[in-house]
Amino acid sequence: MDSLLILGGSFLFGLVIGSFLSVVVHRLPIMMARSVRLELQQAGESSDAKLAYNLAVPSSRCPACGCPIKPWHNLPVLSYLMLRGRSACCDSPIPLRYPSLEILSGLMTVVVVFHFGATLTTAAVLILTYSLLALAAIDLEHQILPDSITLPILWLGLLFSVSGGLVDAESSILGAATGYLSLWSVYQLFKCLTGKEGMGYGDFKLLALLGAWLGWQAVPLVIVLSSVVGALFGLALVVFRDHASGQPIPFGPFLAAAGWIVLLFGEDLTRLYWGLAA
């Protein structure tokens, strides 16, 4: 009974965090764009770029009509169901991303708590989980992986290893270096052969982040999993949705998903592989 209460509370906590992550996914790319415009001081830039805009200010507004959103319309998942997926002020559709991100956050929280128990490791892994979820959603929508999320979590992974985290400090440092340099090498080789950029530097940093948390030993498995799933997803888009073969597909979501799976089930996957190969 106590376990069910803990897991139920974990799911509700994950829903609330997922609601906050929706704000991050929506606002962080806008904040980055505004920052660039201010730095460049482009001619004819509108003055609204100088107004305060962050994760807390201004208050939530309907993206369709700009009307302020009432607090009871911001309840995770429940508000979406009560409003039947439509805005309360202008009846425009509410993007499915909002409840999807909240539910996914809740479910992932339950899995992490169930896997690691009520420990300090759970708190650290939840920080990593929510960061990966935000990065995947932003990359999927905007094809960017913000350094403001990636770099702090990378450093947190290195520091966590020093205090006896998921891996030892040596494996963590080598993991960060291996993760970055492996994709950087693939990028440089692909660019030399084709003259095109196959991925962005954000992908290198994301794999470095995963290497810092999981150790260098996990990097090959993360690359293989993300590459296989990414290739199958891209093929499915081309076949079933008439996706242009030359149109870029963000790699960050597949890296994030593969990293999270290896975090929880890496040892089981490795044993399964060697069992099948034997």
C-alpha cells in the first residue's frame, strides 16, 4: 500500500514538473531568439525584444489570441480534459504536446522512483530525466539543443560521479570526452565526404552529457540504439508520411531516449545481446 502511495505521488509530482517543462519548451527558444536579436542590434528591431521575458514573466497566455490563462486552466492534464482540448478564451485547439509532455513526465517519474527507490540517486536521475525530456521536446520542435540545459547537466553528471554517483569519476570524465569526440569525428568525416553537415554541435554536447552520467562504457550502446531507432523512424516518415528524404530529422530526441533507456536497462540489454550472440 505504501509503495502504491509513493508511486501515485510520484506520478502527480511528475505531472506538475511536466507542466513546467511545457513552459520551458515553449519559452526557452523564444528567450534565445530575443537574446540574439538584442546582441546583434538589428536595424528596425521592435522594442518588444527589450521587455522582460523569461520562464516566469509574463504570465501564461493563450498562444492563439494572447488572452491571460486562468490558474485553474493550467492544471496538468485535467484542464486539457475539462476544456476538451480547446482554449477557454477563443476555442482554438490546445497543442497535444502539452498533455503528452505532462503524462510522459509523470510516467517516467514513476519508472525512475520504482527503479532506484527513495534515494539521493533518484533525485539526481530525475533531474537528468526532466532535462532529457525538455531537450528532446525542444529539438523535436525547433531543432536546437540549448546549452543552457545541456552544459549545466553535463557538469552536474561529472560532479555527481565524484560523490559516488552512477559511475566513478574516471569513467564519467572519459565518458564525456568519448561522447563528444565520437560524434564530432563522425560529423567531420561526413562533412569531408559530402560537404554537408550531418548533425549539429548540440548533439555532440548531448552525448557528452550522457557519457558523463553513464560512463564511457555506455556510449557505444547509446550510439547504436539511437542510430537504429532514428533510422527506422526516418524510414517510416519517408514511407508513410511522404517526408522528403533530404529534409533533416533532429537526432537529439533519439539520443535522449536511448540514453534514458541505457540508464535504466543498460545492463539488461547488454546481457540480452551477449546471450543472443552466444
